[in-house]
Amino acid sequence: NAVSAPVELEWKDPASKTVTLSWKYPTNELASVDAFLVYSSTNLGDGPTKGWPVFHSVPGSNTSLRVTMKPGVRFFAVTASNSFWGEGPFSRVASTPP
């Protein structure tokens, strides 16, 4: 049984200069997550599976990340990882407003 994909990735606080990315993860699996890897790009292209860089690594006990807004649209996707199963599948893609 590998790690699950995070679900319901979303951004909050669009009126401020920061965005909070949050995602849901099965509570019964959260203790097995070493880190959530947040991928980001300014180009949606073919999505995160085509070489988006890791934007930030979040400890497995956290399911959100506060990001300072920059001009333009930015796309995000998250994976869960642990030392036994490695990296799991990507969440759906979320984007900031233009």
C-alpha cells in the first residue's frame, strides 16, 4: 500500500499578498508521511509530471503552506512521500488568480 495522493488542493486569501495552499490527506495515513512536496510552475504545460521543480518541502504533519503572491498565475501540485514507499501520486493542480 503506497502513499496516497493529496486531495482538494486549494488556495485561500486571494485578496491579500499571500496565498495559503491547503490539502486534505487521509487522517489514518498522515503519520506515515515524512514530507509533502509542493511543486510549482508558471507554465501549466503538461502538468507537474513533466518536470515542474519542487517549490517547497512541508513536514508531513502539516497540510498547508503560506506563499507570498507574485504577479501572474502560478500553478501548484502536491505529493506525499516517505522513506519506505517513496513519492506518491500528484494531487490535482491548483492555481493562483492572475
